[in-house]
Amino acid sequence: MLSRPRRNRSSAAVRNLIRETELNAGHLVQPIFLMPEADARLPIASLPGTFRMGIDEVLREIEDCMQFGLLSYMMFPAVPEEHKDKTGTYATAAENFYLHAARAIKERFPEVCLISDVALDPYSTDGHDGVVIDGEIHNDETLKLLDAMSVAQAQAGFDVIGPSDMMDGRIGSIRRALDREGYTGTGIMAYTAKYASAFYGPFRDALDSAPRQLQDVPSDKKTYQMDPANAREALREAAHDAAEGADYLMVKPALNYLDIIYRLHEAHPLPIAAYHVSGECAMLLAAAERGWLDYEQAASEALLSIRRAGADVIISYFAKDYARWS
Ligand code: PBG
């Protein structure tokens, strides 16, 4: 045997020399679920270890995360039912607690990168990312609402706007709206290849945002989120988002879609983000709770795999723990 691959695995020093993939806190984004009550801290049954928090708790949490080198946060609002309606009016309301919280966070920690969520579902009585008109998710009417939501978020201080809605043409529409209002420096992280996945369950529990079982309202998101069977379609979405001015292309979920991450990474010079979603984290946590997997080792391997596939940025509920371990 002339060539023996095991020589390059023979000690920790050698393994360090030849390690191809590095993952540190700088690549990670911590999702945060925000509630209106300032001092609230409510667990999410299907996602142990993650909480819905009020702004006071969030400020404490960010301070804590920053000790471990985490500088980027993606925020989602848990909107009380009484503020929801068909068009998500509250998304741009002056009293919106989510916008106020963004302002407070950026005031206290100007160095963090704060990423928003743009979609109607947290604000909608129908539980859809777009507006439902005559039983259909109306693309172009939704764009107007997304534009207004994005401008309000940029005004509140979000550094990067995160459209998670999968409407056609929304990246260009939002880019133009931001530029028109003078927010040329506000970035857009496009949810480019977002699949109609079964792995969003705990997130929808956290926000009570699942599509509602109502007459005249579609019961799933398959007319706008992508079919898990498709890969080439992701390239088509990526071409649109890149041409429309996206600053990042995202693949979501991550682990079942590593091939998509790889393909987008090969096809586009834009940074690739991957969203390691709630259900992916919940599965691992459930197995760890039973003693079937080691949480630290399994979570680290999952995150490293996503990075190895080609993700520059990883959004994960494990971000804080990983940053602490590394
Ligand atoms: C909806 C949105 C979803 C997630 C982020 N934004 C769920 C959905 O499309 O229903 C899921 C994230 C997760 O599961 O962690 N705009």
C-alpha cells in the first residue's frame, strides 16, 4: 500500500492541519422569538431550551450570547390574536412591539446584525405568508404589504430584511421600496429555496402561526413554498433573487437539503445562508432527552455538515450552545 489515508488522521495535531471546514460563532445566527410583555419568558413545548421572550429578557439574552462571540440575531414576533387580521395591519403599526424592540436592541448593542422576518403569517388570522383573497394567496397584493413591512423594519433599525414569504418578485419589489425611502444600505437575506416542509412545526407552535383550518383558506403553503422533490427549481429561484438584488440566498430547511445548499453555492457567488429549522433541532433534542444521542456531539456535527455543504451563514436554535462549546 503506497497510499494510506489513515496517516493523515494519526493525531489531533495532524487532524487539525488538514481540517477542511471551520465553523465558529461568526458564521452563526441566533433566532429570537419576541413577545409583547417586556419581562415575559415562556417556554415552547416542542422546542425545549428556546423561549419566547419580552424585550427585557431579549436584551439580557443578547448580552449573554455576545460573550460567546455571537453577533447576529434573527427576530420573529409572537403576535397576540387580538392584533391579527387578514392583511396584517399590525406589521406596520406605530405601536408594534417588534419594531420597538429592534430599536431598543440597536440602541443598546449597535454592533449587532439584526435580521428581520418579512411575511404575513405572524400577523394574519389566516396563518398564511400572503394575503388570502377569494381562497387564493394573492401574489401581487401581498407585495405591497411586504414592501411596507420592510420599510417599517428598516426604519426601526433592522440591518437585514428577511423575506420568508416566497411570493414571486418580492426581492426586487422590496429592494426598490427600500431604495425609494433612502434605505440603500439595508440588506436583504432572500429565503430563496424555502420548501413546503414538515419541519416547521415547533416554529408554528411558538408563533401560533400555522395555516388556519377555515373554509376558503388553503390548509397548506404548497402554492408558494417549494416542492421537496425539486432541486433545479431552486436554481431558478436563485437566478431571480440574485438578479433582483438579494445580498444572501437562503436554503431552508438545511439538513434534508444539503444538495441544494451545495448547488447554490456552486452556482452563485452570493453568500449562501442555511436555516437549520425548528423541527430539525427538535428531533435531535428529543433523541438527546432520551439519551439516544449526545446533544453536543450530534448538534456540532449537524452544524458542521451544513457548513461543509457550502453554507456561509447558518441560522440555528443551537447557535448559542455551539458558540459556547467552541
Ligand atoms: C414563515 C416562517 C416559517 C419559518 C420561518 N418563517 C414557517 C412557515 O413557513 O410556516 C420556520 C422556521 C423554523 O421552523 O424554525 N414565514
